[in-house]
Amino acid sequence: MLAIMGAMDEEIELLLTDLQDRETLERPGATLYRGVLDGVPVLLTRGGIGKVNAAMTATYLLLEGADRVIFTGVAGGVHPDLRVGDIVVSTDLVQHDVDVTALGYELGTIPGEVPAWAADERLRVAALEAAGEVEGVRALEGRVASGDQFIASAGDVQRLWTRFGAACAEMEGAAVAQVCAKAGVPFVVIRSVSDTADHDANVDYRTFMPLVARHAKQVVRGMLARL
Ligand code: ADE
């Protein structure tokens, strides 16, 4: 079954409102919903903020039978061309806050794990096509950098751009990617840019988050028609 995840209520509430035949599954620290969206059987959940919550909730989804996972939400733009309202479809994902360099590993690499987790080609194509249909939205493909940090400085943006080649920064995607990759389950992360991760990021994020979360949700709906 297709699973759709967001981190916050604002990222999934519009999908939840339209979920038909809704069944609620309570799990420790998370609530999952099973139902039908635009005729497609889905699992839907708000996973909470940060990598640990994301990994835990993704695991619950997989145990419930998820065979594809779409993560939808907002991000801080890192790629210099990105503006608020643009959409990033993940090519691959890194965990920018992992640092085992003292033991000789590349920054971002967890010993024994790949340095970046690749998103599913078919889901990526469907997401890009669907994004192309959302009025006034520019979509690009790029690397998503995740970490347990809200990025709000030009220095950090520069670091994520030069060290990782990241297009955007958020706090969950690469954790979901790591869990899905271990289970061999295809995934994609779709992020709508709410801020440009600089010193105004906190203000822009609060202002634009509800608006741009709607864009990401529209992309998910466009994908449902294609999958
Ligand atoms: N989500 C939205 N904006 C973000 C930022 N600047 N850093 C991390 N996660 C975000």
C-alpha cells in the first residue's frame, strides 16, 4: 500500500480531511490513518519533527504494509536559485549532522551505511510531472539534506551547498530514506520551500509554511493519479 508522510499537522491536514473510509491506528508515539484518497488505498501519518520521529513512524508504516513511501512537507532552500514556493523533488538524501570524521569517515556518513540514499526513479518522475501541473510552482530535482537542526544562517546554507551539494534542508527525509532503503521500499521526498534557511528563515517559515505546504500536498494528489 502507498504511504504518505508529513512531519507536521499542516503538512498532512488537507490530505487527512479528504481521506475516505478512514481507520485510525494508534501506535506508541504516532497515529496512522488508513483509508482511500482519490480512489487509491493509502496509509497517511504525521510523523513528528526530526529524524528519530521520522524513522520511528516510517517503521510503523512499513510494518503496516507500506510498499512505497512519499514524504511531503516544507524545507529551507539551499540551492541559490530556489525561492519560496518552489518545489524540490529528491534525487537522493543525506544526513548532514552525522559526523564520524574523527574515525576517518566522510562527513555525513554513518559507518556501515551508504553516504546518500537514492530516491526511487518512478516516484521521482511522477512527482516532477505532478509538480509541473501546480499553478505558479517551479520544481527542480536535487539532493535533500536532513538533520536535527533548523537551518537559519548564511554560513550553514553555504556549508550544506559546498560540502553536500544540497538543494534544500529539512529535518526528516533522510531518516525515512534510511529506513525505506533497509527494507527495499521505494520512496521519494517532496519539499516545498518555505524559507531560504538564512537569518530570516524563522520569520519566513512561519509566514509561508501553511501556504507552501499546500503546494506539496497538490503534488501528492497529482501523483496519486499517476501511480
Ligand atoms: N524546514 C523548513 N525550513 C527549514 C529550515 N530552514 N531548516 C530545517 N528544516 C526546515
